[in-house]
Amino acid sequence: MPDRFDTDVTTTCGYCGVGCRLEAHARDGRIVSISPALDGPANRGHTCLKGRFAHQFTRSRERLTAPLIREGGGFRPATWEEAITRIASEFGRIKAQHGPDAIAGLASSRATNEDCYAMQRLMRAAIGTNNIDNCSRVCHSPTSFAMRRAFGLSGATGGFSDIDFADAAIVIGANATEGHPVAGARIKQAALRGMKLVTVDPRRIELADYGALHLSPRPGTNAAVMLGLANVIARDGFVDGDYLAERTEGFEAVEELIALYPPDVVEGISGIPARDLEAAAHIYAEADDASLVWGLGVTEHRYGSEVVQLICNLALMTGKVGRPGSALLPLRGQNNVQGSSDMGALPDTYTQYRSVADEEVARAFEVRWGVPLSRENGLKIPEMFDAAVGGELKAMYIFGEDVAQTDPDTKHVVHALKSLEFLVCQDIFETETTKYADVILPASSFLEKTGTFTNAERRIQLVRPAIEPPGAARTDFDIITTLSRALGHDMGFETPEDAMREIADLTPHFAGVTYERIGRRGLQWPVAQDGTDSPILYGERFHLPGGRGRFAALPYKEPGDAADEEFPLILVTGRRLQHYNAGTMTRRTANLQLLDSDWLEIHPDDARRLGVADGAPVKVRSRVGHIQIEARLTERIEPGHVFTAFHFPEIRTNLLVGASADVNTSCPEYKVIAVAVQPVADRAGVPTLTAAAG
Ligand code: SF4
């Protein structure tokens, strides 16, 4: 008789924000294969090699299968009771001695909405602090900030199907065919069908080969490019005057500002030829419907949030928002970046981005949870690390995030983790971060849990377990609610679905969300009480007081780092198709056989000048650290720039990233790092590069 896991389960991919629906096939408690769900609204029967094949990590021998408690120089296995009691006791002690704000928590954009909701409730209600954040801080927090300012809501204005209706699209700072492959394939197919595609990226990404035009700006100059596009749109008479008058406010200041950025000026700043900038502006403005797509190449900059506001300006000027084919689509990084923030796992907002200082909202949560709640903003992730080093923050509870590998300024992060009196990590594997933990809790992967993810289209989709967590590992939801009870705050949730009922009760945009209504197609928030969802936003009004979209007059400013004599190259970091983020899951699958290391892309001209040979090791040095990595020569990158990913902990790319961050959201500037590259010499001082010597 087969048990309940000898079956086929429809679930949602746990890697990127496209949100492909998957059929997971399990036998004898193991995933044997995964196939695409034919009716998946985002993937329509397709997946990439991560969603389809990278599942063997679930039964890796390295999975955490029992709680671990630090003892002596290492860890020893412990029972759940012992681990939970120890955490409750330490959190209780620290709270009594230093107050609740001496403790901070990180929710995970890999986890479900219900996990993240429970985590922020634990920090706010059981601990008593707003020190809760999630890893969207280091990727798309600038998008959230900017879209709320320009339009009112933090989410894409449409969905991936808008690509099918668009006559043109500009893809800015997003290597979609590697980072979001199924969305990338949809863009590629649309381009093959005749959609005019413009790509804007310092590297000649794959999509550029399918586009009408590729613009390669100097890293850190996106703002100038957006202002230049706006200049040409205004100069050549493409501003939609009726739309401006009826639906927007603030264009006058923008009109004055963009006059300062004619194409020749922008060419001087960005390196993009003036005629190419003009052509791109015409492609966008002349199209009946055109969409704007962006990724971390826009957000992970010192002025990333301002660039997103400038992108929104383009749509407002031309009235290209709020109808099929004219969408603004931020490609969210991890599977639930959208949802973890929607759920209030942020230091300043409850669900639906409502301020913790909003008396009416805070009161509603107080009544429901039965505890007083703080009206003060908590700490953002970088502020948490600063506070730990400064001695004000004493304990952290980090789940599903390897901050010692993925966050910038690794030395500072490690210093912060070492400075804590007590660190709890909840994960599926030991990571760079768990090395500093006092207690490690074994958790569950997306193939082992129930709940929902919200994809980059604001689509809430069901997650179903195909297998059970290994050994004594438990679901994140179970662990968080159990710990909350041990801390004296019983959430009263039996299942994740109970949490979703509470979310719906307390969150107007989730009012009509039920698991039954989500079904196989998902629901795109806002979801009205009767279950009607919202595939397209802003058809009639923006979600701002007065209902008008807001322009932002923001000039170009130089990035936080710049090349100089000592550090003459600019490093841009990003992703590869085969691996995901810190590689914690994909490195434990056969994808490792496809790609087993990071490497540094460098233009042949730079390589020749520096004596760097293809395939040889180089030392890369920034103002804050250095790494050793293999160099590979490619003309897909412009001279003066180098590129690498950050999937392999042995390389530790983020040692190179400094403290520069987005001015509004503290999102790190991963995309502009001044570096020096030199061949690695042998003991006699001779470069280990025979080719370079010639
Ligand atoms: Fe998963 Fe993203 Fe690949 Fe789809 S495109 S299968 S969501 S990693």
C-alpha cells in the first residue's frame, strides 16, 4: 500500500521569483522526478534546469536532521525539547537584561508566506521588537520603496503574460535567461515573434542576441540612461499630455530636470552612443504597448531606488501602465521575495506595507494578538550587524539565510555574528553562517512543506509537500510556532492555512484569499473579499492619496565606488543559470557537474594588458578584501569591467563588496565594485600563466 507520499503533488518552485508550477513525483519518501505543470500560469508547461532537476539536495547526506547545540569547540546533537528550552531561556535572559530590542530576527525569502508571517509575529508579539527583516533587503527593497512612491503598491503592475501583448520591451539590468530562465524564455519568444526588445546591461547578455538594440552603460550610470530616455521622449513629442493631466502629478519638475540630460550628455556619462539612446527611446515610445522589465542590475546600487523611480517616470510620461502589454515587471530574485515583504517581515511595516507607527493598524494587530506592540521602526539587516558590533544587539534568530556568504562586507558580517551573545540558525544545511551559531535548528525545504509563495507577478500560489523532512527535521512553521509558545505567546495556529486565515482577516489586500480559491491558478493581490483578484494594477487610479501617479525629479549621481589608479576595473556580480544564490541547494545536485566553480569574466584587451590568461588563476582585490578565482576571457563584457557570480563559498565573492548601499533602503551596492586584478604568481614570483607570458 503506498503511503501518502507515494504520489504526485502539484507545487510551486522554490528557486526564483518566476513561480513555476511543478508536478513533484515522489516514491518511497524520495523525489524521483519533477515535471512542469501544464497549467502553471507563469510557466505554461515549462521549467528551467533548476526547478526540474535540482531536487537531489532534499536527500543529501549533509541535510541537518537533528537540532545541534554548541558545546566546547563543536556541536552536539540535542532533542527538540532541549533546543527550544535553551533558546527560550537565552532570549528570556537577554530580554530581561537588555530589553526586547537587544534581539533581532531574519525571515527568509525562500520560506512561505505563512512561515514569514509567523516569524514577524514571533519577533513582534513573543519577543516585543520590530527588529525583523528579510533578504529582500539585499535585492529588491529599492523596487518596493520606489514603486510605493510612484504608484502606491509594492509589486509588478502586471504579469508575465504582458510580455506576450507588448509591442516593445526594455529589459534593464536583468540577465533573465540565466537568473529567471522561464521568464527569459518568454521574453526571447516574444522577441522572435516580433516584439522589439531593448536590453540595457554592462554585459552583452544572451537576450541581447534576440533584441533590436543593446545598450551597454558603464556600471552605476543607469539613472543617466533613464533620464536620457525621458529627454528624448519629451524632445520628440511622445509625452501623453492627456494622461499626464488626468492621472499624474509632478511632471513639471521632471521636465526641467530631463532637459539637462540630452543624448550627448548621457553618452559622456554612460558611454552609450547618443544615436542608440535615441533609437531606444523611440522603440519604447512609438510602441502602442511596451513593458519595462528590471532586475538586480538596477536595484543593487547606491541609487537603485532612485533609478526605479526614474523607470516609473518613463511609464507615467507615456501612459504605458495599467493595461495589457504595458507593464512594469521587476524580476524578483528569490522565490518569495515578494511574499516575505508582503507579510510584514520588515522592520517598519506590518502586512501590506502598513507602517508600524500607524495607530489604527497597530491596534488591530494588538487586539488580535493580545499583546502591546512597539510603534518604533526596528533595525534593517545592515543596522543589525552594526548594532551587534556596537554591543547593543545581543542575539539573533536567522532562518533560511546564509548572511556570512550572501551579504556584503563579509568581514563585518562575521565580526557581527561573533559579537553576539547568542545566535540561532534555522536551515536545511550547515552554512557559513551556522559556523557562528549557538543552536542550529534543522528545517524543511520547499518540497517538504505546506503554504504559499507569492511570485514576481504578485501571484499567491500553493506549496504542497511531496516528501517529509528527513530525520527529526521539522517544518519552519512548526518550529517558529513552537518556539513562540515556549516564549509564552501561543499563536493558536494548527496549520499554515490557519495563519493565512489570520492574514486575510488583518490585511485588506488579502481579504478574499483562501487556499481553496488559490487552487491551481493562484490569485494576484489585491484580492477582494469575494475572491476577485487583480492581474493588472492602476487601470483607473493609482493607490496613492488623490489616485494620481507621482513623478520623481531625481538627478544622476555618481555611484558609491569608482575606478581609480589602484583599482582600475569595475566588478559587477550576478548569477549563473545552473546555480541559485549561495548555491546551498543547487551545489548538492547534479547541477554541480554542469558547473562546479565561479570564474571571473574579463575582456581580452584587459587580460592582455594585465598578463592574465584564459583559465588561469587571478587575485581580485577591492578596497575591503580580496579573493582568488579563475579568469575567463570573453568579449561579452566591455573593457574596464569584470564579472563574477557568488555561488561558491570557497570563492567568497562578497569579501570584495564594501559598505556602500542604496540611500533609501540600505540595499548593498553589489554591482559597482572597484577592483584590481593580477595574475597569481608562483613562489618564485613568476605568473602561473604560460600563455600570459607570451
Ligand atoms: Fe524555478 Fe525559476 Fe526555473 Fe521556474 S524559472 S523552474 S521558478 S528556478
